[in-house]
Amino acid sequence: MFTDCFRPLTVECVSEEATQTINNLTIHMFDPVTVQISVDTYNIQRQRIQIHLVKPFIEGFSVPAIVKNKTTIDEVDNTITTPVKRLKVKSSK
């Protein structure tokens, strides 16, 4: 799975266009991405937050999505973007 993880990545940053290109995939500022956030507790006195890219997938850089309760990342994305309907409460007057 991670056989190519030591292959060098081609990274190019263009500040005028606010883009980063990694292995022929260009990410623009404000493009939607999915990240995995975790806490590194290796050194309990100096815990660190780790942020790993999940989507878009860049081979040798991104990490696979953690799936819990058989919920896919796309289902979570759809749930977040689905508008919430408000219930009308009738008064008991």
C-alpha cells in the first residue's frame, strides 16, 4: 500500500495564483479538502496536533480515510451540506 511513500514528490507553489501543485494535481486556495485530525501523544508533555490530507488523494502524501460505523466520507460530506429543517412548534394556548 505504501510502497511508493519514499518516492520524491514534485511540489510547486505559485503565490500569485494562490495554488500548490503536487504530482500534477493543483489545489487552489479555498478548494474543499478533507483532512484527518489527530493528537500525537508520543511525548505526553508535548502533545501535537497532526493534520493529514485525505481528499483529494495524492499518492505518497495522503492517508486513507478512517471509516467508523461503516459510514463513508461521502456520506459525512453529504450530511454536513444537507440543510437542517426546523420544526414548527404549536403553542398550547
